[in-house]
Amino acid sequence: MSVKGPGSATKGSNRTNPDLRRADPSSAPADRPGNIRNVVLIGRSGAGKTMLLESLLYAAGVVSRMGSIVDGTTVSDSEATAIHQQRSIGLSAAPLVFDDVKVNLLDTPGYADFMGELRAGLRAADAALFVVSAVDGVDVGTTALWGECERVGMPRAVVISRLDHPRANYDAVLAECRAAFGDSVLPLHLPVRNGDAVSGVLGLLSGSVSEYTSGEPRPAMRPATAAELAAAEVVRGELIEGIISESEDETLMDRYLGGEEVPIDTLVEDLETAIVRGTFFPVLASSSVTGVGTAELLEVLTRAFPSPIERSLPTVNDLGGTPVPPLTCDPDGPLLGEVVRTTVDPFLGRVCLVRVFSGTLREDSAVHVGGHGLAERGHPDHDSDERITHLYSPLGSSLRPVQFAVAGDICALAKVASAETGDTVSAREAPLLVETWDMPEPLMPVAIEAASHGDEDALSKSLAKVAAGDPTLRVERNSETHQLVLWCMGEAHSEAVLDRLREQGVKLQTVDVITPLRETFAAQAVGHGRYVKQSGGHGQYAICDIEVEPLERGGGFEFVDRIVGGVIPGTYVVSVEKGVRAQMSKGVRAGFPVVDIRVTLVGGKTHSVDSSDAAFQAAGALALREAAAASSIQLLEPISAVTVLVADEHVGAVMSDLSSRRGRVTGTTSVGGERTEISAEVPEQELLRYAIVLRGLTAGSGRFRREYLRHEPLPPGIAVASAKA
């Protein structure tokens, strides 16, 4: 691969950063899918993804100077929370043009709490660039994401970043990458040092050195010295053999081993084919600070990564759920796009980042917006017809107007009132639905409430906007505790959600999450319900006597009528049962529902004039309360069936922690890949912050899921938040 310089740039405007220069080519819509590349940047938090994107934009002439994470001036991190936390919290798109190819770079968060944003980036991309720090190396989370890409056959490359750092160790991290990702991970370039600093890279195939000592994005080229070539000889041989092993020419290896010199053009062609096929993964070296390796990386992105027409599209159904014939990335085909991120702009309202899979999305066109399959996340199925009045090319938070976006491109829509993340955009006359992508389950609850009664409406409206853009957030109004609970991915995710709500002017506060307990009778009891009121005219009169006895766990509720002689008419017997049930739902001691009891109506009195349905309902409730006052009431706590997936090395620590949480381990199963699945029964109260704890115990690699199992007696001395709090 030869190195070509970036295209020229002209001045433009930016709504949020007016001092940045915008290149006209990057804001112009691409007219052919073959000239588009969609690349998602993946890596742990702190690996250097955001600054690598800055350096690529600078090298391509999209910005006149690089932004700073510390100063909050990077293109991809514009949210106040991201600037405050100094880490990415959302998916961001930034296009550039290099050698007449448009590259849509998708920056993703590296922190596990924002896994949903990363999954959205994977959905929108056709290839992945794994960014690995030359200081910190490969973590288990990055290895797991490599496996996800491998399962779907996504083409990948690795860039070892932060070569300018004093503790950078390229060789050691390269070895880590090969150990974690496989033997098909081989370097295309090696760093070249000038003293203690990395000044350029040596191309192993070309034998030339790119020097970045001038400070310009375009490197100076020179032939490698004899010493440099000798030091790289072994690595170069491994690279050539790796490329040849991927070649469709079965004679090429024999010819190479026989001493024949393989033409560079042949090697490059086979290399590009193997990368697109997803069977060979080149490693590049870069420094965002000095610009080392950016030109070589741009060349790999444009020449070796696949275009949208070389990748298959997601599964598509009609509105009835029937699969439709597979679509292709054809600008003239049926319109099909998907919303991969939704944000709220203070001036434009709801802004949707859309990957166009098929057809051409045009300004001032009528479309169908549909979202199905996320009802369990609090996003009911919805369908609506909308008109696209504002179509943009996104550059971080900046939006540059365009007239169309062809199949394979990524664009932004504004003022589409009904659109949410995960929705499908299709033609109004032929509506379609894209199968939703796999999203992690939020497992950390955070209870919130408006600071005052007057803030409740504002909280409800703002929460709907935030939830529309975050499918990993589940909003629940608990019917038992009456709390508004946000189910989040972790602490950082919850902080981001709360910050977004507060940025919209909502005044709120967090409160303790109330565990939905149950109450039951620990022993038999009797109750006398007397509801008699005489205040002149028509009064109220109802007397009933009941016996209460506990049932086995899961026994539910039984009501037995043992009235003799008709002292209470049958219509009022039903009223007593209604009153008992109503009181059971309210609780008799701590405000939690009563379960697993049998109530027997054994006697009572009526009045020929004053008795009524309402009076006997009140008497039934009074009788149950009196029985509770004379008996021992037992609290029951919910128990969850928990399955934890961890690396074998963390099994002991996780099992010990589960035991400390009053959990009962019921089994362990080896699932391969040096991973173990632990099954346990754990009180729900002990799982409120388990997502955070498990991450700490397993260095971020542990995963768990939970499912309600049953209620069991709460041990004495265990404190819980009361439903009356």
C-alpha cells in the first residue's frame, strides 16, 4: 500500500465550535455506496479512541487543529457529562474524505456501563478498528468484544496507540494482541525511533519509512536503512507468510518457500481480500499526539476495509412480522434505515443518527418510522408516518445540511417526533422493520422522585426524551412500592442519565430503592370487624368475624364461607371478601401486600336498613387488621435465581461474595473458553448494586442475569426500606 496525502480543505462553519475548520468533501453526501466506509472504533476507556479520531480528522483536513479531552473541545465528546467525566458516554459519528472515499468514523464509549452505545456502533458499521493502548495493553472486555465481532464475521484491524507515552511498549502489547486475538493478527508497520521518541513507521511490505518529524499530517518518505530492514526481517517474513496463507492462489506458498520473490502488488491484493473477508487482521502503530501512523491508517481504512455493498444487511420483516426477501445495499432499492442513536438538541429537538441500509433517504420525503420488540424495556411498539424536513451530515454534535443520503451512508434527522433508538425508517408505502440488535440488560436500579410536586410533569416529559434515546435504560413505575425506578447498566450510566435529566431543567432527587417485600401471618388469628355508624338518617352497619391461618409458601389466598343460618347474606359475604382483599393489597403491618393466607368467615350481623356493600367491605378490612394486631406478622423477601458468567480465575472470589450476600450457590458449569457459569439463589435486596460489585471482582469481564424465583421469610435483624417511607 502506498501512502497518499490528505485532500485539501476549505473553511466552513460549526454550530458548537466555530473555530474548527470543516472540509467541504467531508460534508458533501456520498453518491455511491462503493465509496463509503463505516468504521467503528472499539477499545477500553483510556485507550485513545477519541484522540485517534481527532488526529484522523486533522490529517484529512476536516479540522484545522485537534481538540482536547481536558478542555472538552473534541469533536466526538460534546455532552456536558462526557466533558465533566472526561470520557465518552455516547456514540458519535465523524466523517472524513481520503482519496475520494468517505469514511464514517464511529467513536464509542470504552466503559462497560455504555455497552449499548457500543452495540449501536457495531450495528451501524461494516468494520471495526480495535484501539489498544501501548501503555495498558489488552483487557478482558476488549477480548470479549473481539469475540462478538468474530461471531458475526466483521472485518477488523488493530491500532496500537499512544506510542508517544514514556511507558509505551509496542512489542509487548503486540504480543498481547496476538495472544488474545489469534495468530492472524500481524503488524503491517513497525515503529521507528529517533532516540527515545517514535518518529515514524516502517512499512514491512514496502520497505520504506514514513517520517513524521515535520509536524505535518503528510509524512516524509525515505528508504529503510539496512539496519532497520535487518531488525524487521523476521516480522516481515511472518507477515508475508500470513498473507500468502490467506491467498486463493494455492501455489503461492510453494513458490515463496522455493525462494521466489512475491510481487508487492500481489501481496497487497491478497491482504485486502483477506481483511474484507474477516480472516486477517493487520496491526498498525499510531500516536495521536505526534500524528505518527495516521496516513497509513487512513490508507488501510479506505483501501482495505469493506464498503457497505460487501456486507450483508440485517434481517428485515414487514409490519406483520413476516420476513421479506433479503435486501442489498442499493441506492435504488427499497428505503431501509435504522436509528442507532437519539439525542435532544436544545434548538432542533430530537436528533436521530441513522444508518441507511438500502434506498436513498431524501430531504422533504415521507417515511414510515416504526419500533417493535422493545416493549419489555419500556418502549411500546409504535408506528407513525413522518416527513423528513431536515437531513444532515453529522460531525459530532455539528450538523451540516445535505439533500440526500444513499444506501451505506450515515446521516442525521431532526424533528422526527416519534423516532427512538432502534427504530426502522422505511418508505411510507412499503413499511419495514429491522430486527433489533442484541442489547445488554440493565440490572442496577436507581429510584428517583421529583424534588417537588410541581416538578413531576417536567420529570415525566424529560424522562420520556432520555429513554427514547437509550434502549439500555428501562423505566419502571413499580406497582407495589409506587417508586419510579430507573434500571441502569451501572453507576456511570446512572450518573449520565441523571445529568441529562438535570440539563433539561428537571429538579429531582434519588431515594433508597424499596425492595418489594410481602407480609404473611406466622400463626392462626381471629379478627372482629365492626363498622357501625349512626348519624341520623341512613347509617352504616356491618359486623363480621374471621379466622386467619397461614398457608404454605406460594399458596396464595383462599376465602372460605362458613356462615350458618344466613346471618350474613351471600351478597355481603362477597363484600367481606372484597374488603379483605383490599386490605391485603395495602398490607397490615409494614405496608407490603399480604400473601399465603386462608381467611374463613365464621359469623357476623346485619341490619335490615343500614347494612350495605360498602359497610361490609370496611368491616372485612377492619377484621383483617384486628387479626394482624393479635398475631405475629412475618416479612417475606423476594429471591432471585442468578446466573453469573465469569472467567475461571474469578470463580472463587465470585462464589465467596455470593455467600456473603446470603446467596446459596446451586451449581457451577464449565461453558468453555476458560469460563464458568455459576447458578445461585440470592435475595433481591443483595443485588441492588451487584452490577458494580461484579465488575470490580472480575475486572469488568463478569456478566450476570437474574429472574424472580419466589419469596422467603426475611431473617430477623435484616434492615429494609419500608414501603411507607
